[in-house]
Amino acid sequence: MKNTTSKQNTERMALASVSTPDLGIDSGECLAPQQSEPCIIVIMGATGDLTVRKLIPALFNLYLNGGLPESFQIVGCGRTEMASVDFRNKMEAALKAADMLEPAKWQVFAAALHYQIIDYENPESYTGLAESLRNLDRENNTRGNRIFYIALPPTLYKTVAQMIGRAGMSAEMTEGNGWSRIVVEKPFGTNLETAVDLDRSLHEYFKERQIFRIDHYLAKETVQNVLMFRFANALFEPIWNRRYVDHIVITATETLGVEHRAGYYEHSGVLRDMFQNHMMQLLALTAMEPPSRFEDELVRDEKTKVFRALRPFPVKYLQDYLVLGQYAAGSINGTAVPAYRDEPDVDPNSITPTFAMMKVYLDNWRWQGVPFYMTSGKRLNKKRTEIAIQFKTVPYAMFRHVLGERILANRLTMGIHPEEKITLSFQTKNPGARVCLRTVTMDFHYDQNYTGPTLDAYEKVLIDCMLGDQMLFWRQDSVERCWSFLTKLLEKNNRQE
């Protein structure tokens, strides 16, 4: 009798835990896993658009939410002649324009902002920078820890990385230095050859663990949630394979045109701009096997396995696997917009693709025979990034003599941006005497039941840089695998040009 009562109590406790959701960790504790060490963040290209629109707002928001270390300094470097007070005023104006400024907090944050004029190709500039950093270390106890964020055009990556190294600022645990890390933005080269050359240059003075190749797509909360959804739920992982999945659609479209990036985009096109990085990462997260532990190298190992499994394109039948296009004149939300060839600084005869749809296969056990359709483009009618899992139809249509219609298969959609949600469609009976099916949808919105602080993608990658966590950053072997996969497409497009 005693054992029965104990069993009943256990069952009641289990039922209670199911019916009453346990939110677990306090939402504020999810901001950062631990306090990062004191450091100096050096931004190369501090007067540029990336710094003004993304980096300083991200750093300020981290400061507001306790995401920065107790002791930190930020040094902006650029060619423009400017005093530190002018740099602070410029950043203050940018935050005010973005409606992010909190005057009382800003005064404390601004005291940690500095500016130094630098000639990116002059070794003496870097010698002066190294001395300035040593002085800041002594005054603020930042322990010689440095992050060098290269917010510059890709043509300067090699030069700046080598100059930092020659000035002794890449060395770790020597001459007063603590740890040293370098952050480079995509694109990581323009093809396989240039990607290898860039990596060789970075490794001349930096070890692999010091190099952070940033792809802000990976730091989006909803992108990170793909792994959590797959591997933390027993319901979906058993059917996440070729036996139950018919095909997968990965979409990243936008309404914007080339805007002010024509100089870059003319040499890049949609394949280099989106597929070599963002789209491939979404593919890897969707298709990868579970790592043995949730650790940076183990997760990145599994992603690389996905890229190794990519089936090469059959060049003779490329039209069956790839569609390229370029936007023409039209209207977006009632506003007239020009064709790509009519955009400023674009060649009037350009055939640079702004749209691509490709069908790829993975030659492995889990996904053999399942097509992945990846689509990305500019000037489309809706801004949308999502991953859709189309399941197979039911194996036997037992209702066909009653319904006289095809039963729609289940579809799981993970919205990345701007609709941050997960939806699952399934069939149910329509109310009434007649037997009719209707498709209904279960919705989960990502911010549902959450009231704590949220991190912008750049805020997340900056925290990870300070912690030395490379999980959300590219590893060189993956970069090279993706370039190798796209090489034939790029070569064919170049021949057409």
C-alpha cells in the first residue's frame, strides 16, 4: 500500500510538471553565460558605417544590460583626423538617432571611448597604437587583453592583420600582453584561392583559436534555436530524415535592392554574397548530425561534415539545379524602384545575378535523395528568412473514397526573420456531418512568455569574442569546403560575363 501511494505521488508530480511549464533559468541570466575578462576592443574602421550602425550600438546595449566586463576600453581607429571627444559626439548622435541613448549611462560609457588616427599601411601607426594600448592597460587594468575588430573593406584584411602582428600586438602572454583576438567580417575571399591566401596571411601572426570569422546570421536567436528545437525535443528528431521528409526549403529574400553596395555587389553577386556563407550555414544547422556535446569544435565538426557531403553540381545539366536572375524595374509597397542595371555605379550591361535558386543534395545516410531548395534574392515582394520542412504524404490514403481529395502533407516552418516563430500544419476534421478535412496550424512565437533582455546578433558575437567561444564563427575548413562546392558555378557565371 505504501508503494502504491508513493507511485501515485510520483505520477501526480509528473503530471504537474507537464501541465505547469517550468521556465527554468531566470531570463536575465541568459544574457551571458559568465562575466568576460577585462579587455580593450580596438575597432579598425571606426568612422565607417558598420561601426556607427552596428558595433557601437551593440556595445552600448551590452553595457546597459551588464554584458561587458567590469573593466573595458574601446579604441576606434581610422584615417579621418578626429579627436576622441569628436568621436564620442559622433557616436552619441548615432545612438540618439536610433533612439537608443540613455544620457546618464552614456556619460560613463563615453569615458571608455577613445579615437586614434591610423594609416593602415604605415608600420609607425601600429607602433603608436601598441603604445597607446599599453597605457590604457596600465590606467584601467585591462590585463593586456585585446580584440581587434576589422570593420574595413576586405581588401585591407591582410594588410591590417599583418601590421598588427608585426607591431607585436598578436602575441599572447608576452611583454604585458594577455590574450589577443582578431575578428574579420565576410566575405572570406572571393573564391577558393583567395580564401586560402587570406587564411595564410591571418595565420602568419595569429593562431586559429585567435581568429574569429564572423557571420552575423549565425548569431540570430532564431538561427541558434534551430539546434535547440532539433536536439532538445524527442518528438521531432526521430522523423528528421529521408524516411519522413520529402524536401526542405531554405529561403532568404529581401525587398531592398543593392543600395549603396554596388561597388562590392558587382564583383560578388548573390552567390558570393549569400550562398557561400549565410545560406550554407542555414543548410548545415538544418542537416547536421547531433554532436556528442554542445561545444564549439564539436558543433563545427558536424557542420563541416555536411559541407563534405554536398553532391557536386552536374555541370552538363546545370539548368535542372540552378536558376539565376536579376531584378528589373518595378514597385515595392507601391513605391517605384529601378532595375539593377539602373542603380548607381552598376554596369548598364551587367549580368551579375541578384537572385538564385538552387537544388542541392547531401550524399549521406540521413538525407540521401532528399532535395534541399535554397532561394535568395533582392527586390522581392517580401522580406523573409525561413526554413520549411515538408514531410511526406501519408503512406496510404484510407479516406480517399470519402473525401475524394488529396490529403496535404504536414509542414514545419521555422521563421528566422522578420517573423520569428515556428509553425506546424496538420490535418483535422472540419465540424459538421460531412467528413471533410481542413489544414490547421500550431504557432509558437519566439518572444512568447519572455520579458527579459534580448541580444542583437552583433551583441551576441561580441560577447562570444570576449569569452573566446568560437561556436558561432566560421572555421577555415568549412569556408574552403563551401568555396569548393560553388567554384564550378562561379566559373560558369564568369565565363558568361
